[in-house]
Amino acid sequence: MLCANSIPAMSMSTFVGPTETFPCLIVTTAQQLHCHDLSASAVDQGVTFHDNEHRVCPGNHQTPAPVRHGRVPIFLSLPLIVLLPLSAAADSREAVTIEINPEGFNASRADIRAVCRSAANQLLRHMVDLKKTTVRVSKGAHGPIALFKKGENGEHLIKLATEKLYWAQYAYQFSHEICHVLCGYDEDFRGNLWFEETICEVASLYCLRRMSVEWRTNAPFGNWKSYAPLLRDYTDEIERTRQGYLEITRTGLPAYYRKHARHLSSNGTDREKNGAMALVLLAVFERHPQNWNAIRWLNSSPSPQGETFPQYLSKWHRAVPREHSAFVSSVAALYGISLEKRKPPDKAPITE
């Protein structure tokens, strides 16, 4: 979510994400290790993990391993997406510097940075020639947020509303806010903010799902590998509670958008509706992740007062590099909106 300063003047609090009931170390019942042993320091303690053992959570409350829910099917009929091949190029994982102020988190700077870096990399690996930028993360008092106000050196300021070792919640919130940064978030007309919020919700789910795969073999720290399936459990729980998605499966996304368009234009942060639509778009981004690069042109120019959603999408369509234009058209088609085809580039003059 976005705000002009550290104390939001409007009701713009981002969905925090459920608190994990399993953000912690898996230990044998005979052991009574504390939750902090899941930090990077546990690597040096020779801690081992076993799937059939118990988990000790913050506050030393011992709970059994959570029951894993079935996956939420993404089975809507999606428009055929014809995409142009993208040229091979270096990704942008090294372009973003993440600074952490650990005060108030009750977790180590290194661990928080490792989680945020892992989340950001899921998007940055698909971006090309991103300018170097710095993001500073600190503890927030009013919900997770990306501030419009920049730091003294131009760095983006992100505040998270989590603590201790709730790594999935850190990743969920940070993915959403770094997506705002990558979208070129701006303080202008808010009538189509709901779409950017939906894209950022997609980013949260996408990053956690990708991290759950990556961490199985390549976690930031060796003793975090057993946490990988719990990242996926976290997203499954969120997806399972998106009641609006059931309406979309019954009526289709175009009808859902038309029904709620007026509400969305004045309630851009309706997490239930944004989250329901995000489940549809998630399937598209997971199928063609190279198009995360396209979100960098979502706010390529300020949105004028009264800009309609079709106009907003058309502006995005004109701004993206040509290799992403088919993707943007397909996203528009999901909402029942047809965009005008881009004209081919002018041919170079023939000279003798």
C-alpha cells in the first residue's frame, strides 16, 4: 500500500497477511529449543529438522504441525496468450540494494534481509536493465506501506507490520511493497489504484510460491530448507479464504469487474476484491513470468483526473516494450477489454 508519509492520512492500510502458526523451528518433542533457533545462527548449532516432529512457535507455545490444505485450482478459461520471444539479457537482481533497520522486529538484520532479498529476487530475475535503486525497510506502526516520501538519498522507504520469525509474513508484505516500487507508484489520480494493488497482491502470492520451490534446495541458510513447504501453506491459506474468487468462477472476471467497477474506483485497497482478482492474474504471471518486466511501465506517466480503466490499460500498452504488448493485451482481455493493436514501427527510409 502507498502513503505520502509515515502516518497515513487516509485509510490505506495494506492487508497484513495471516500470522503464521508455524513460523519457527521444527524440533523433537524431547527438545525444548527456543524459536530463535530458526535464525541463521542455528546453522552453527547443528540443528536438524524432521517433518514428523513438532514446531515451537513464538512465545514458546508448542503447536502441532499444521494440516496442509489442498491447492486452490486456477481453472478459469483464460484468453489465449500469444507472446513474442524475449531476448536473453541479464536480470536485475543486483540492481536493488535492500537496507534493513531491525529496530522493533525482534529478529536479526541478516535474517530479515535474507527473506526480503529472496522475495525481491523472484521478480527482479525477470527484469532487464533496471536502474540501481535502494530500498530501506523498517518496522511500521500502521500496517505495511511504501511511502511516497523518499529518504535523504532518494531511497524508497518501506515499512512492514510483522515481527519475530514470521518469515512468510515478511515475504508476503515485502513482495507487495517492492512491487509498488517496481510499478513506479505515484501520488496521482487514484481511480485505477485498485489494479496496481491487485498486481501487487499477485506479486505477494507469486513470490511466496516461487520461494517455496527455491528454498527446498537453495534456501538463504541451510537450516531453512525445511521451512519451504510452509511458505506454500501460507499462500494456500490466503487463497482458500478468497471468497470473491468463487464469484469470479461463477460469473467470469469481466462480469465481476463490471459489477464492482464503481466500488473499486473509490476503494482501491479493498483487499478481498483485489485478492480475488489476483488469483486469476496469478495464473498468467506464473505461466509467463518474463512479463513481470512489463509492470515497470504501469505508471509510465501520471494518471489524469477521471482516467478510465480502459484508458489506463491503453496507456500501459503503449508504454511497454513491444515484446510485452501482447501480454498487456491479454491482461486487458481477461477483463473483457479490447485494446487497439500497436502500429508497427516505421520502416527505415530506403537510400541508395
